Amino acid sequence: MASPTLFVERIRRSVLKIVSGLLSLAIVGCSSVPQSTVQELAPSGILRVAINFGNPILASQDAKTGSLSGVSVDLSNELGRRIGKPVQLVPFASAARAVDAIKSSQVDVAFVAIDPVRGADIRYSAAYVVIEGAYLVRQDSPVRHNSDVDRPGVRVAVGAGSAYDLFLQRELKAASLVRAPTSPAVVDFFLAKDLEVAAGVRQQLEADVRRVPGLRLLEGRFMVIQQAIGVPKSREQAANYLRGFVEEMKASGFVAQALQRHKIEGADVAPPQRP
């Protein structure tokens, strides 16, 4: 029969082997992402992520605790896990502020909509979800259809710097845009300024219709908004990695499950992007 000392030594050696094996697995897992790519994604050693909680499809912030949740938060945490870096979520009330943060290198990654204007400074992944831009009016408004909006004298409230602000700047020829500070503030701004139309993400406008009597949404959509992950223009390796990461997250069901878990309706998983 083995002595107590020998028995303890055997246990110690077994534990060391297990720990060593786990460490080896961790190293192998992290090494699957090239260190040069990890350096571009998290140059400070922390993955700093801009989270736009002004878009309820992407994220929300608890008013009491300040904690963030949503599909973009879930993707951020999974990305950090895969590259082996801690994640710092940096909240912003609007997409415009998140874009400014990525352009000034305050953050490393931002969850924002794809737009050619932003593309001058940002490299994008593929889209992970697509959502609709819609119009809202008062019940007694003569504006009945989307085609009625672009007419002289029609003033459209938009969130400053939002994807639909940038889109409508290019599309509207006769109507004029009036900018609210943030997207969630659009409807209250529209009412306070006595404007003709409010534009925004359909889900946000639907919530405003339930909140404020006497409003209605126009049928259909005026644009499709593609939500993606952006990095500074100079970080090409990071952008290439994120394209593959997003495609995997869509194909595996991760994005669909996150939308379901956070009870998000009206948003669709973006289709696969062709190489």
C-alpha cells in the first residue's frame, strides 16, 4: 500500500498535468487568431467596443444600473473570448457618437450601420442584422404614403448622424431634414417642433406610437439598414477577421438566438455575404 506522502505526490502530479493541459488548450485557442490581428483589434490589450444603445435593435441600457444588453453586447463578448482579450463596453446614445469614437480611436470596434459616407473612415464587416427605416406622421396628416414625403414644405425629423439621416440627405430632393440630438428623441422632437414627418427605425417608431396617442406609421419602408461591425480604416487585418467572424456568427445561429433571447422583433439575420 502506498504511503500517504506518495499518495499526495501522485495527486499533485495529476493536478499539474490537468492544469498544464488546460493551459495548452487555452494557448492553442488564442493562437488560432494571428497576434498581428489581435493587436489591431485590441492594441491596448483591452477590446474597447462602442455600443449604441440608442438603437433598441442593437442594445439597451438599464436606466438604474447602466448595464448594457443586446445582440451587439453578446457579439462583443464572444469576440473578446475568441481573441483572448477582456472587453470594455463603451456606451453611446447615438450612432453618430459611436462613429466619432471609432474615428478618433477612443474605441477599437463599433456596432454601426453601413453607409458610404462613414466608409471613408471605417472598414466594415458583413452585416449581421437588417432592419427597416420607416416614417411616422400624425393621424390627421395628409401624408398617406412614403411617396408623399418628398414634397416642398415637408420637414422630416431625423436623428443627427444616423444611418437614415445620411441616406435621406442623398435621397430627398424637395423635403427638408430637421435633426434631433439622438434617434430615440426623434418623435418628441417632431412633436415639439410641429414637423410634418418623423423618420427612424421601425421598432422605435412603433414603440412611440404605443406611447403617444394620435400617431401612425406609414406602410412599408423607405430603406433597409444593414448593421455591421466597424473598425478604423487603417486596421485591414482586423476588418478581414471580423468579416469571417460575422459570417460564422450568422451561420451558426448565434445572431438568431441572440435576437430571440433579447425578444427583438422586426429585425432579420442578414443573409450570407458572398466572397
